[in-house]
Amino acid sequence: MTGRILRTELRRSAAPVAGALTAALGAAGLYALVLSGQSALWDAQWTTLAGFQRVMLVLLWPLALGAGAWQARRDRRSRMEELLGSVSRPEWQRPLPAAVALATFLVTGYALVFAAGAVRVAANASYSTLSWLPMFAVGALSLVAAGWIGMGAGRLLPSPYTPPILVVAGFLLLITPVQLAKGSAGGPSMLLVPNLTDTVDEFSTVSSAFSVAQAVWFTGLALGGLVLLLARRRAAPTALLPAALAVVLALSLGASALPSGIVAEPAARAEICTHDGGPRVCVTGAHQDGLAELKGPARRALRLLEVLPNAPTSVHEVSSDIPGPQPVDELWLDSDNYETGHGWRGSSHGELLMRLLAGAGTRPCGGPAYRTRVIAAAWLIGQYPPPGSADVQKQEAAKRRELWKALRALPRSEQTRRIAEIRRIGLTCGDVSTVLPGTSS
């Protein structure tokens, strides 16, 4: 293969179109979420961008499969098969430049999707990590495998119906694991599909074992596609050999990984704390840019909680999947209170203080207890309604006011005892809805 032949393939084959479609479809998928207000699915961190690209492979991978089959039919479409067959070059050398060109443009298109998303991620990412790189590399490798498998299939079955059939079949093949994952019916075979069956949030990544196993599998699949493309028709079954070996090795390497492959990202969950001599305020590594903004309201919340027995002495941001119980000496703030690109919710008008003090400094655990949690915050702040809770329906506002009046009618010591009880029960995610006098929440 000469550089001149490869340059010709890069200019004249269908590979540039395949790469452009990959880039356009991927970038459109990212920015459609921006327009719909769901960009946090991918623009929070580098890992979320690489992970969401892998989710979009449910569309991009079948496209690469069809593009490969279309490219393989070029000689037949142009009626050049007999002419090229009379050239003295070995038969296996003829399609090789086209295969390299297709792989080059598919990887380039996939990289351009990442670059399009990087514009937003660079403004939001709060920590640096390379754990996104294996996710991205495996996705790019899977596209190469799809392109070469498509070329091999297109050469073996040179029908005009082969490309669209492969696109539809590829999509159905990839959408099935997504549906199985919803019903928790997935298994180790999940690592054989290129698309992730779940999104990667800002606190998670794909495990190394899962990425290595997938890299082995897609390398074997790509080699199988290349053998199918280059070998004589009678030798086509040998294409199964590298793919079969890769399956066995990949399943062995990925045996220790979760079916989804998604695990906690240590850098995102690491605590970043204040060290200025005051009460300790800690945030996750994913939200370390919000530490300065949180420090003031967090320390004010600790001062207000000092009226309770066994009051907390530090504030910690925690993700919602961290198991309890909550330590007595800690105030927990759920990570959902942080909005990528905007900071802490309600920080501009005092609502953040209410969120810190809701449930007397305990995080929400679901259920119908939000009314009680708001009243606890109002009592600690000494203001009803507390900041950020005024915009509620009239019926709900009336029920909250009844609880507030019933609580305030009690002796001060009893009020304190009730609020302390809300905190005690909330530390273990118990039911606090019946602690306050009057109607239950």
C-alpha cells in the first residue's frame, strides 16, 4: 500500500461521508439535550461526556456498520470488479486502503463529537481525570470494528439491500440490552455491546476491567471483519476465529465487572474541605468549585443547630447513593442541590440555608415527610415561611401553616424536643411525619 493510494481513498471513498455523518449525528444528539434543558446528562465532567457518547453508539454503531457495507460495494456499483481483478496486485491488497480510510474517518468523526462537547465541559469540569480516555478509546475502536464488519459483510453479500439491513439489524441488536438492563436482566454479555446501557453521572465512571475486556472484544471483532473483507470467499469462515477467541478472553477478563460496567469515580467522590480554622465544610471533588459559595450558609446552619442536643459540628455534601445512617456530628447536604454550571440551588436568595436545615440538618430519604422537614428548617431559622418555600399551592401552604402554629403553641422546651426528635429520626431515614403536633405530613 502506498501513501498515494491511501490519499486517493481518503478523498474519493464513502469514508469522509461516514465520518461526517458520525460527527453531525453525535453533535446533534449532544446539543439537542442542551436545547431541551438536559445538558447535565453529559456536560458536567469529562467522564459524563465520554459516557454519553457511548450511550449514543446505539445510533452511531449501526451507521458505521451500514457505511462499511456501502463502501464494500463500490467496485460493483462502478462496474470495476473485472477490471480490478485483472490487475497483478494480490487480491487482498485492493480493499485494504478503503478499510484504513473508513477507520480513519469514523474515528475522526467520533473525536469531533467529543470536541463539540468539550466546549461546554471545559467550562464546567471541576477536576481532572483520565478515566474518560478508556471510555472514549473503546467507543472509537467499536466503530472501527463495525465499519470493518460491515465491509466484510458487504463484500460477502454484495446486494444493495445489505447496508440498510445491517443498519436496522445493528440497531435492534444494540437496543435489546438497553431494554434488558431496565428489567435488571443483564449479564456479562453486556460487555459485548458498544453502547453503555446506563448513563455515567458525575460521580461514576466505567471500570478498568470492563474497558479492557471490551477493548479485547472489539479488537477481535475488528480483526474478524478485516479477515472477512480480505480473505477469499472460501476462507470466509476463518473470520470467526479471532472474534471467538476475543469473546472467550473478554468474558474472562470482564467476569469481575458489574454488568453495566459503571463504578464509582474516586476523584469525583473525594472530599474537599475547608482548612481555615472554622467549622469544617466539605464538598465532593465533582463540586469543589462550589466550596467557597457553600461555606457561609453551611456555617450559619451549624450555628442555628447549636440549640439542639448533640448538634452537628461539620457539613458534608454526599451523593444520594451514599448509605446511612448519618453520623450525629455531621450535617449532610445532598448533591442534588448542586446544579452544573450554576452552583448551589437557592444560594442567591437564602434558599440554600433552608435546604441545609431541612429535616434539622438531615438529607431527604423520600416518602411524604417534606412538609415536616420544611417546618423544622423554619423553626431553626425563626421565620415562616422559610426562604425558598413560599411558592407552593394554597392547600399545601395552609397545611404547613397549621403545623407551624401547632408547633409554636407548645412550650419552648417541647418545641426544641420535637425538632431534636426530627433530627434523631432523620439520621436513620426514619418516618418523621408524625413528630409534629397537629396534622401529620
